[in-house]
Amino acid sequence: MRAMDSAISPSPRIHPLAERIRAAAADKTPLRIRGGGSKDFHGLALQGEVLDTRALAGIVSYEPSELVVTVMAGTPLAELEAVLAAQGQCLAFEPPHCAAGATVGGMVAAGLSGPARASVGAVRDFVLGLEMVNGRGELLRYGGQVMKNVAGYDVSRLMAGSWGTLGLITEVSLKVLPVAPAEATLRFACSQPQALQWLNQWGGQPLPLNASCWLQEPAQTEGTLYLRLRGARAAVQAACRRLIGECGGEPLPNDQVAADWAACREQALPWFAERSADCCLWRLSVPQTAPVLALPPDCTGPFIEWHGAQRWVQAPRGLGAPLQALAASVGGSATLFRAESAGQISAAPVFDAAAGSALAILHQRLKQAFDPEGIFNRGRLASAW
């Protein structure tokens, strides 16, 4: 942990929530960090007194010319996106909101990315620095506002996807990008093997790929691949001409498909909405080059994103072990993303490292270093215990 310690920059001020955290640590009282609660459906458990972050709201600094914004963790994500859009900029990784009220801190803590993730990077790739309060009530600052301002262990990006188990994020600095000058969506009628072959082939070519999804509706004899291109106008136009000529793609109006891509980001397309009441939504994370997976019976899907790397499957809870084994067989993993009903949490090991594994041991050591009394988001990530 020495490298990690060398990256710590203690803040001279005292955070208003630090005293409550110190008191909770002294009493070993669990705290549940919560912003808008938009992602309460995900994880093992929701335990402890609520530590509400929504009072930590506001944009601290924004330099459009520098492509950097620093935001307090309780700031509504929609508010930040509106400010960026007014300057012709965006969060390129398209973070899902999951529900109204999503906050910037929750966005980083969850580490979820939208359709463009395979082309532009994940949440953690855009985190330049952050401020947090650890389980001892210490206010710490990591990283900064430039990409090179990282020393030792990169704690700023470690916090992305930690689900609040390591500490309370109070402020975060993010890299933002200009909105692409041109965009186009093409539709291809094709089978799953053909879609995966094309995506792997196109990924190795100088094409402005941005997002993709493939699905097969129940009434279809073959599936449909949607491909979004973004970049310089000349590059997008040239790619469209080539892909239409070589593969028979059909261009779709941007104003028509914008809402569909937004719904894809939120898992709100009809394919997701029509999930049966006895099925959970499983997320399979696999290499982009993984072949067609032989799903167990009673599964619906897959719905494929990220140029083949993210595959959604609808399946009963009892098929978790076969799905996890199937994903592991190609070097990936399967997690239970949404339980059967809207008001139900997963209540099953969803993203847990095997007990005694190197990953589980690393999780436990990080938890001990940041939150020695185990007060933050107790039980949400079992491997952190």
C-alpha cells in the first residue's frame, strides 16, 4: 500500500460529513451512501443509515477550453450534462442514469458506461482526480485536473466502480469532450455470427465506430445490427458510403434514432421492457472477439453491445451458475444486473470474486486500508469483506 499512500494529498479543510463518519466508525455503525438512489436495484444489499450526498451539489469549476470540469458529488447528472451541452461538450462515455435523480458521485461509484464505452473508454478513463472522505473521517484528495497528474496508485480511478465501499466521494474532476461534428446510424439485417464477424473486422479498420447493438426480435428470422458512427464529417460520410456499398447497410434519420440510443443506454428498449416476471437481467462481459455463446435453455437473448463485449441475457435466477460458467469459458464474467421485479435487489452474489482468490484478497486489503471498521455500504460487495 506504500504506492497508494504516496498518492494521498490531505486537504486542509474539514468536510461537514467527516464528523458523522468518525462517529459511525467509533460506534461501528454502518452507513449507506446514497445520492439520488437511481441504482439501488443493483448489488447484494442496502444496509445502514443513509448518508445522503445531495447537499454536496454544484459545479466547482469548468474550463471549456481545457476540457475539464470539477463537480461536487451530489450534483444531478442531468444538470451537469445540460451545462456541458450548452458549450457543445459532453461526457463521451454516455453514463446511464437508470432513474431520475442520478448524481455525479453515483455515476463514478457505479462505474457504468453507455453504448459508446467500447470506442471511447469507461467512466474511470475520464476521472482526472477526486476528493473523498475515508472510513476514518479523513478528507483526502487524489489526482488533479490534468491527465499527467497521477502519482503512485491511481486511487481516483479505483473509486470508479467501487460502489461506495471504500469511501464517500465528495468532489470529482472529469475530462469532457466536444460533441462530434457528424453522426450517422446504419441498420443491417444479419445473423448473430455475421454481426460479430463484421464488428471484429470493422474494429481493426480506420472507421469512426462509436456504438453498436444487435438483437433478434421473436418474429424475426434473422437479427438486426445497428451501428453508430461519429467523428469528422468527411470520415462519417466516407464510412457510410463504404459500409452501405459493401454490406448493404441502411441509413436511419438521426432524429429518429437518437431516442433509441438513449433508451439503449438506459436498458429501456422494448427488448428490456418485455422481460418476463420470472426472469432477471444478466450482464455478460466478454472479450469482443468471443464467439456466439450457446445459452442455456429458458434464456432470452442475447442483446449485444460494445462491438460484442457486452451481452445482455434474460434468464431465471437459477441459471446464474451456468451463465457464469459460460462467460468464464471465453474469458469473461456474468453478473446479475436487475432482479425479477423493480422493487427487488439482487440478493445473490452478482459481482463477487471467488473466496481466497487474488482478486478477493486485493478487495479485502483495499477495504481494510480505506474503511478499517467496515462502515461504508456494508454487504453490497461481498468480496470486500
